[in-house]
Amino acid sequence: MTYDELLADNTALRVQMATLMAQLSAIQASNEALAQELARLKRQSFGVKSERLHHDDKQTGLFAQPEPDAPPPEPEAAATPPRKATPHGRRRPDREPDEQLLVPAPTSCTRCGGGDLREISASIATRLEWRRGHFVTILIRRPSCACGQCNNVETAPEPSTFALSRSIVGNGLVARVIVDKFLLCPAAHNKNYAQSTVMRSALRHAAKTVL
């Protein structure tokens, strides 16, 4: 391949990357708007439930009867044995994540500055990472806490260690894709297909998870 052909290919890749980044920005803006709307609905729902419970406590507090002793807990069922590997050495798709990342809960309210926060839910996301020649799934848990003073809902931010925010891929997988696309396969006719072919031995559905 001549220098002019490489330059033209590089220009086309830059245009494609700019288009993808614009699409990603639009998706991020849409997700942010949906997240704000969800937080507003949670605040409304939490505020109504809190007032209702407070009113019920006042009405029944003087006439509350002692609750009967609870029955003894039933014995827990035996743990399900772990799934075995497939004949080709790969785990099944519904396996547990390889790692878990627990983000610390927020300690203060950004609206009123109060510190009376109670966890009401959690945002769960999964990242696909590439480490030492194999895929690793990382489960990320971000707690959402409600302020006891203003009913504001605070959600722990995403970890700042990832290069791409609101994405399903980690830094190692991004680096692997860039290396395969621009260094290992510079003359491939279809680079995305070449990446899928290289990684198919490690992950069955690589074509659906690589960017």
C-alpha cells in the first residue's frame, strides 16, 4: 500500500471516528436527560411514601399491639453448584462477573448540604475488559441515596478510571481494539471483522460487544 493510500485510509478513519463520537455524544445527552427524569420521578415517589408512612405512624402509634413472635427461619436451600466450562474451555454466558467494583455511596446532599442520606436503590452496570489475553467482566454498583431533609436523590458518580464514560468497554479492551485496528491489521479490508475473527476464540459474541 502506497503512502497516498495510507493517508486516504487514515483520513477516512478519522471521519468515521468523528461520526461515531458525534453519535456517542448524542446518546450520552439522551441518557443524561433520561437519568434526570428518573431522578425526579424517584424524588416524587419517595416524598409521597415518606409522608404517608409518617402519617400512619402517628395514627397507629398509640394503639400499636406487640407483634407475635416470628416463626423460626426456614433452612436455606443448598447453594447451586457452579456451572461447568464448555468443552472448548469457555464459561457459559450466564456466569457470574469476574470482578465487582463497589463505588462508595455519597456522603452529603448537593442540594441542601445535609448528611442524612439513606440508600434506596443502586445502579448496576457491567464493563467488558481485556487482560492478559482473555476477557474479564466487571460489575459496577453505584448506590443511590435519598436525602432525609429535602428528598433529593444522590447517585454515586461513575469511576473516573475509565476512559469512556457510560460505555460497556474498559480501558484494556479499548487499547486492544486500537492496536488491532491500526497496527496489527493496517491493510485489512474490513478491520472490524478482522478484530472479531482474532477475538472469537476468547469470546463467542465478540462482534456484538466490540464498540
